Amino acid sequence: MEDFPDMHQGNDPEDIGSFQGERRKIIQPTFLKDPKLEKLKAVLVDWINSTLKEEHIVVQSLEEDIFDGLVLHHLLGRLAGVHLSVEEIAVTSAAQTRKLELILEALNEKLGLQDSSLTRWSVKLIHNKDLLATLHLLVAMVRCFQPNLELPPNVRVEVVLLEVNRSGIKSEKEIEILTVESNSTTDSLSSSDSEDPIEQLLKLEPHKINTVKQAIMHFVNKKMSTLGLQVTDMEKQFSDGVILLLLIGQLEGFFVSLYDFNITPVNTTEMLQNVTLALDLLNDIGLPTTNIDPQDIVSQDVTTTLKVLYALFKKHKSR
């Protein structure tokens, strides 16, 4: 168990007691002044202000201006055409929370994340002015609604993962990916748009996207048929990492021990462990995944899932 450092992040001192029994990620204070992080925040602020210019809404601080739902509601209306019957200005904490619940439910649906357990934000985190959660949400919105907007690449921060329980506070450090590299000189799964066929594919008409997805699905099911498995929903069925691990084993001719992964994952942590193991195996067989975030696959991000499967498809399609 480690001592809990002072991690005040634009909020009243973190209400650790209110997160009893939960796991919480907090950006290390030394990373809050990281130039890449500050650049990302500035780009997001400019994006919000330009998007809501006609509505005369001006955001100055992501920590202080997003938490009550007003800005998110206007972004939802402007970007997705969704207008909810909520009060324009929620004054009390309870009213703000109720408003955020409706807004995030609608936003998650538009982002294709109906299962809230797969998101890296929540009503509680956004309302508590959690910078990490707010950044993840806004980056996801940019990816969905304005994918041509150039975000600073390769923004990563060190976070402390806290677990509060009766015996005290346990903490461990890890690196959190906010944006991936946009220009890779290697033949990786996340190469630049000019080289990445999946990025180019997703700019085409829906029927062309479906044609490629069907080809990859046919390839996957042909390889998995010997195990009696069939994939019908690419993003959903690969999100827990199980079929991905089995597929890699089938294609590469090795057995992934059932002791090495969770064959029936019951929560996001176990799903992340499976996907991370799968990406490590892909690295080992010469398919670099340095800039693939395991959380994107768990969150059923179509672009990331397609990148991984296409890399396997490209390597093995002629075998």
C-alpha cells in the first residue's frame, strides 16, 4: 500500500470518502503541466468555442465549465441534432446530476457506447470535475462528430489508480493514453491516414465499409469454425478479448493456455487483461500495436477493432 499524494485537480479536495469501494484514476500532478496535455486541452477548448460560437457560449476551463451539463447539452444539440427536455441552467448539485444523466445517456448512444460500463467517464466523474474523464469524453466526441479535426498526437499521462476500502487506500501507477500517434514510420496497426486502409475505408460509403467487414468476418469464421465458434457482431464479440486470443492462436499455430487469460470475463478489468495480452501476442508475431489502446477494443470502437483484424487478415488471407 502506498501513501496517497496530494492530487487536487481543479476540484475541492478529492472526496475520497465518496468513492469508497471504487477504483479511481487521477492524473499525477507533475503531468498536469505537460506541454502535450496543455495543447490537447487548448485544442478542445477552441473546438468547443468554435462549435458553439453562434450560441454565444465561451468555455475557458475544461475542469470548471463542463461539469454542470450546459456545454455538453449544447454540443449534443449542435453536433448530433439531439435536443433534450432539460432545464437550461441547473443550479443545484442534484439538478446538475439529473441533467448529466440524460445528456450522457444520449451521448453514449450516439457514440455507440450504450453499455456505460465500457466508457471512461460517468455522471459522477464528470460532475466531480474529473479532468481525465472529461478529456476522454471530449476526445471521443471529436472522433465521432468531427473526425477530421487534428488533435495533438501521442498524448499520454501518468495516472495513479486508487482503490479505497476499509483498510485504507491502495494505489498503483500506470500510463493512460488520451490520443495515439498520427504519423508512424513503422508498418504498425496505427499508421498514418495516408497509409492506413482502415482509416481510408471508414471515409467511404456505408455499403463499401460493410463489404470489407463481411470479407474479414468470413475470414475470421473460416478460421474459427474448427473451434465451433462463429462471429456475427464484430465489435461486440471481440471486445472481451477471448475470441481475439483464440483467433491469434489458430492463425499462428500455438495454444494460448486457459490459465493465461479470462475465458469468461465478468468485468471490464478482465476484458482489458485479455485484450492487452492479445496485443502483446500481436507484437510478438511482428504486428506492432504500440499505438493501439486496449480500452478502445473493449469499448467496441469499430476503427480500432477493424485495424487489428485487418492486420491479421492481411497477413494470413492467402494461407
